[in-house]
Amino acid sequence: MGVVILDGTTVKSFVEDESAFNKSVNERFEALDANKDGVLSRSELRKAFESLRLIESHFGTDVATPPEELSQLYDSIFEKFDCDHSGTIDVEEFRVEMKKIMLAVADGLGFSPIQMVIEDDDNDSFLKQAADLEASKIAKAL
């Protein structure tokens, strides 16, 4: 496990670096696109959010959420990502929503640095990639 320190500025800088952000989004999208058809289905996006366990846990403690409520929440998330209401999510729709999410995280963090524990093999984490980008900029400046 590793520890990264970041704040809203770190996350915002990562999102504003179009090259780094787009590369990360493209890699995550490709990883989520299980059948490699170039779009995310409802079930592919749901599996991604289920793996994060954001809804099924509260501060690390499992919570019992009725399956019907979980389905409604996941459907709501899918509808938010599916901007053109095509029934699938293309990479651009995914990018737009991930940008909104990351900027909301940046706003929430503000200028107060936080420490975050991240698994060493979790190179897919957007927050870890934001911290790594910031560290590389600092290293170049030295």
C-alpha cells in the first residue's frame, strides 16, 4: 500500500491536463468495455461501480441496501452517463461525466490536503494518477 497526499488543486490540474486525463479515461473505458464493442452497456457500468463498493458501504462498513434500491441507483447513474439516451455509453460520454465527477471531487477537497491510502497495484485510480502527475511536475521543476 502507498500513501498519496493531494488536494483539490492536484485533482483539478490532472483534469486540465487533457493529454494525461484523456489517456487515463481511455484506459479505464477500455478496461470496463468487457466485450470490446466500443461502448459500455448498463451491466458493464454497473460492474464497475459495484467493484468500487461506493453504494454498498458507508465509511468502510457494509450496509444492507435493498436490491431494488441498488438497481434504481445504478440505473440513475447509467442514465446520467448516457447523455444521448442511446442505451449505451461511448467514450466521449464517459469522459464528460468523469470530468464532472473529478472536478466535483476537486471542489470538495478545496485547498486542504488529504492523505489517501491506495493499493500499490491500483494504477487505474484517477486520484492516484492525479497525485503521480503532480509528483512528476514537481520532480521536473527540481
